[in-house]
Amino acid sequence: MLSRVNVSSICHLFLTILFVAGISQASFAQTTWTTVVNNGTVMPGSQRTFNSYNQPAVNSAGLVVFRARSRGGQGMEPVHGIYTRDMAANSPAVRIFDRTSPVPAPNNTGATFIEFPSVPRIGVTGSTVVTRGRSQPVWSFVSSDGTEGRLGTSGVYVQRSGNALTGASQLGAIPGFSYFQVPGTSEGTRFDEFPGAPAVDDPLIVFKGNYTEGSFGRTGVFYRDLRTRAKGPAPVQLIANSNTQIPRQRAGGRVTFGSTAPPSAASGFAVFVGWDNEDSPTLGGIYRVRLQQPPVLQPLVELNSQVPGEPDGTLFKQFGEGLSFDGRYVAFWASWGTETFTVTLFCPTEGNQDRIAFCNEQFPNGFLAQVPVHQGIFVYDSLRHKLYPIAKTGDQFDDFLYWNFSGMVPGGMESDGEPAKWRSSAFAAVTGSMFSFRLVFKAQKDAVDGLYLARGPAATTTVKLLDTTASGQSVDPAAPAGSTITSLGLERDGFRNGWLTITASMQNDATGASWGGIYVARIP
């Protein structure tokens, strides 16, 4: 759960009036919200109702994919799963995977899923869904010395054309599964983990992978074709890894990527953020690559390059990991300068109990995070090679960053393969056409979290769609009377072809009655 969580059709004339007026902090653009699922919806494959939700994704035809769970209690474990609902057809929600589902082949142990550690994603077009999953070991084998071994507790899983598939796996070290091994390494090198949310551009999946080479931990971004050819399953292919030199260094520079972020993909391309050092980057940036071999990295926006709209010599210092990409436009968060302010973060109260306990052990009195004073949301047009500033801190907004405590804890079953720590994220989703783009992003102003819509590139304009002062019933008529929105969630694949999908939670402070769900709106 986010420590500070947050995100929201009107006729063109009304929107135009609001655009000319600029950002209104007191009123909202009139938007009609439709419920995808809420706390009253019975979960497919279960008799229980939904209770909590992660940020959803949507394709250009209105097919929504999301991760959600029920309540526990009375000796029962919560139902956890990945679900879709076709909002264009107004059909019921469908279960893709849950904790009763067998892990797709290869699986000779009958293992079922334990958890889905990151949000699922869907391509701009098509209905293929990709997610990460954790399970008990999926493969039992006998090694050359006669001892029995078991392997495969984490992977990338897909539903494509109604079929459940394993897209990437830890089984690359086992004979017969060489197509899962890490490319560009010694034979039999397997992946250790797949941090973050994988992406899909059917028939390709694109993902981040961690692995061990000798005694050294390595990382990279990779892709794999889901189609089986005459020679058998297609192997994993390399985009960039810890041995890849960062492009456009000064003469003689040989610095390689020390860290890469989970990629996004569309239209045969992937985009990702890579640095020399994640905690204190000095080289790196945002890169695009055509998904073919050999991979050629094209720098889009680099560290130490000029921030548009700022005085000459004002240079980018850091980029956010979560890139929204529609095949042409890339939306991202960035910061510049050295000034910071302090935010006190408190451990979550909902979610994985092992991680909550570990967080409270480490930070019993909260964690003091240093937040950049100068930060903003930008859109890069990879066709015209232009960078557009959309929103910045200062008079417009106070902050774009939201924090959560995530990662691997000692003895815990739920993990993303990287050490547990406080991580910050900014949230923006872009969708474009031949001549323009629309962007939805989350921001804080005067301690109120909101969802904003921007249009560009000619004279970028911004309006507020929804914030945490709004009535719960303005989004969901089933919300408690007198309730107010308490949190909003948006994902980088949450706005496509005018389909905007979000999470929202509501509460009546006087009665304690609460509600929540996933909601969709059509944005012209």
C-alpha cells in the first residue's frame, strides 16, 4: 500500500472553457465515472467480495486488468488474484489467475500461485495480459549426483488468446529449458528474480531480470517472443544489462549500467530508465530500443541535459522509473537542483504482514525522506524528438512523489527480489494521436492529492478531474453517504485511447463507513 496514495465525459466546449481558465483548485471538470468493480462485487471464482485494489491498466478498447484481494478473517486467507473486465462490452469481471490457479507449464509439482508481487499490465492493443507470480517450486528434478532438487518459485506469466503461459522463469539452468536462461552469459545461467511489473507488446513480453554471474549480482532488461517456432520455444533476448556500456559517454568512457528499471513497450519498441548508480546517478537516462537483435539503444532524455523552461544550465538530476509509453510519447517524472524538503513516512498498516513488521522494526518512529524541491512531469515525443514540460512544483503543485515500503524481507514469502526499503514513485499515463497527446498525472497541492488532465503539445493546458476533497458518491453512487475520497491510484498504462481507469477509496469520518473500487471514465 502507498504511504501517501492518490488520482480521476464532458463535452469539448466545457473542457475548452476550463483549459483557458487554467488549473482550478476549487472545481472539477465534469466527468462521468463507471464502476469496474467495488467492495460489493463478488470475486469471480469465489463467494467473497473484493476489498482492496492495486492500480489498474487498460487497453485501447476498454479492457481493464487489475490485481485485487478480498478480506481475510475467520481463519480464512484472503483471495488474491488477477482479473479483467471488458468495459466496452459491459461484460462481467473474469478471473485470470488467483491463488487456487496452477502455475502454467512447465510445472511438474502441481504448484499453485502464492502471490502476485506487482501490478499486471496489458498492451496498447490486444488482450494479452502479463503479470509476475510467486509459487512453491514448479519443477522437481534429479541432478547428476542422484540428489533431488526443486526450482522455480518466481516467474512472468501470461494469458494470451485464452491460454495460460509461462513467459519467463527461473528454470534456465535445467536441461530442456535453455530458452529461459539469461542471454549473453555462460550456458545455464538462470534468472534469480524479475523485479517490478513486466510489460507486453504482443507477441513480445518485456521485463527486468536479476541474475548472478560468478559471485556478482547483475541486472538488465530483456524480451521474449511468446510464439513457439519450428525449432521450439523462442529464447529470452537481451536489451541491456550490467555489461552494457551507457551510450554517449565522453571519449574513453567505459561505464556500464549499474541499474535498470522495469520497461514499458508498444509498437515494437521498449523504453526504460538506466543509470550508473541507482542511489546517486551521474550517467544514464531514458532510452528507447527497437525489439530486435542486435539491440541499439537510442537516448531520449539524459541526465545532465537541459531542463526545458528553466534557466540555461539547469540540468536533469534524476528520472522516475515508471515510464508511460504509447509507442510514440513517453511520460515521466524528473528532478533537478540540490534543494530538498523533508517528509515523514509511516509504515503501512495493510498488506503483507511480514513486510509491515519488518518496516516497524526498522522505522518505529517513521522515516525521514528527503524530497527534491524542483521536480516535474514531462512528455517526450519520440517522433519529433521534442520534450515538453507539463507540470512543475512551485506555484502549480507541491509534490509529485508518493512513497511505499516494498521489497524482500528476511523470512518473508512475498518479495520482488530486491531489499525492502522506502521507494518513491510518480504516476502519469499518456495517450497520443497523430497531432496531439493527453496526459493524466497525480499531484499534491496544499496537502490535497489530485488527478489532473493535460493536453498538448500546442499550448499545453491542464484541468483537475478529481481530488481527495471530492464526495465518494461523485465517483461511486454505492459509496457511503457523506463519504469523501481518501485515496486515488493511477498506473502508467491506465489511460489509453480516452479510456481512463483508476482506483479510489472513500470514507465517512463521522461513522467510519468505508468503500473502494476501480472506476473508468471516457475522456474526450
